[in-house]
Amino acid sequence: MSDETLPVKDDVVCAPWHATVLTLYPDMFPGPLGTSLAGRGLEKGLWTLDTLHIREFAEGKHRNVDDTPAGGGAGMVLRPDVLARAIDHASGENDDRPRILLSPRGAPLTQQKVRELKDAGGAILVCGRFEGVDQRVIEARNLEEISIGDYILSGGEVGAMVLMDAVVRLLPGVMGKIASGEDESFESGLLEYPHYTRPTEWEGHEIPEILASGHHGKIADWRFEQAVELTRERRPDLYEAWVERQKKP
Ligand code: SAH
């Protein structure tokens, strides 16, 4: 890879953001991340994605990766020995990338967390399946549990894709000229103001007059008021937190 293809930030060439995904379904990747912005970023070498097939770290004739839950109950649990071998293989020496387990019990993925993960230079993402993962490997390998929302998916793969999509669009060079999301929902703690484009009149609805005024200061004020109002209506939790932050000097 020539230096030209590497992301440049403040004239310093940075290594590509590096994801390693541990999964029982490596064929799912890159999936949707192979197209559009993320896909072009991948082609340009702005980030890299490896998958490790968890089953390759299983032993014995049947290469079992899971077993019945200790104490009884439905479903199967991923074995700690198999997962630990896969994790150890992925991290190797001098690899300080965060080790993440996608998990509905984890801390919710937020835009702030996404930025932290971007700055960490990459991540090892462990995708659970079945009932989940043996607790001992979570503790012994220091896995940080992250949830993408309060619902249950059938596996961690889609969650890993969500996380990577959110990180990758922030990498220098991925979004081209678009300011890397400074103005978006959540960045300021508020939801974003409404957008409009041509045609100026559509099915009898016009674009708010202020947007055609060419008065940038007034437009910025209007957008800010809209953002505050929308957040207050739709996300009282975010609104309250934002109000509290405004009180601080
Ligand atoms: N029995 C578990 C759910 C297992 S779902 C429970 O009740 O908590 C199987 C796998 O899907 C999980 O191990 C996890 O890797 C993934 N998964 C499910 N929901 C998720 C979510 N909201 N966020 C991130 N990963 C999730």
C-alpha cells in the first residue's frame, strides 16, 4: 500500500482503523459495509476488516463451539476455551485495541463511545450467538460489553456492523468534504434540525421562508431553535441533560 492511500490527519499519516471480527458467520462480512462510504473507505485502505471463524479454534472431531447451560435451561452457550483461543489469536502481542463483546447487557453504544473507538485505532469485536457467552471468558479476557439497543438480536454480527458503520464514517477521508458529522444529531447533545431541498414547493408545501432568506445568522438561529424544540418533544432525556450542561459555566 502506498502512503498516498493512508489517511492523513494534521499532515501525519495514521495507520488504518483496524477491525477484527470473531464470528461463527464470517460470510456475513463485509456485507453492507462493502458498499457506499464504508466500502469505498475499505477499498482506499482507510480502514481494514478481518474476520476470524470461531469454529476454527474448536477441537475434536465435531469442533463444538457451544454446549448446554450449566444449571439447566434452554439453548446453548459459547464455550470459554474456544472463544479464548480465538481472542488470543486475534490480539497477539502489543495489540491494545479494545476487546468488545456485542451484548444486550452491555453499555449502550453512543456517539461518544463511537468517537472513543475511532480514536482507539481499531477494535476486536466478538459476536455472540445462541444464549450468549460463558461468563468466565468475558472476565478473563476483559471483554467490554456493548449493546446497540434494548432489543434482542439473533447474534452479534449485525451489532458489530452497526458499530463499525458508525466509527468508519468518522475516519478522515471517508466522508470526503462533508464536515465529519460535527452538526449531526447527538454531537451537540441535541437532535438535528429538519432538512429541506428542491422543489421549493411540493404537493402544496413550501420550504420554511427563512431558509430562502440567504441570512446565514438567522438561518443558524432558526435551526438551533428547531433542534432544541425537537429534542424537547421527542427525547426529554437528552433535552434535560442538555439543559443541565447549559447551566455550567
Ligand atoms: N440470552 C441473551 C441474548 C442472546 S442473543 C440475553 O437474554 O441477554 C445472542 C447474541 O446476540 C448475544 O450473545 C449478542 O452477541 C448478540 N446480541 C443480541 N442482542 C444484542 C444487542 N441488543 N446488542 C448487541 N448484541 C446483541
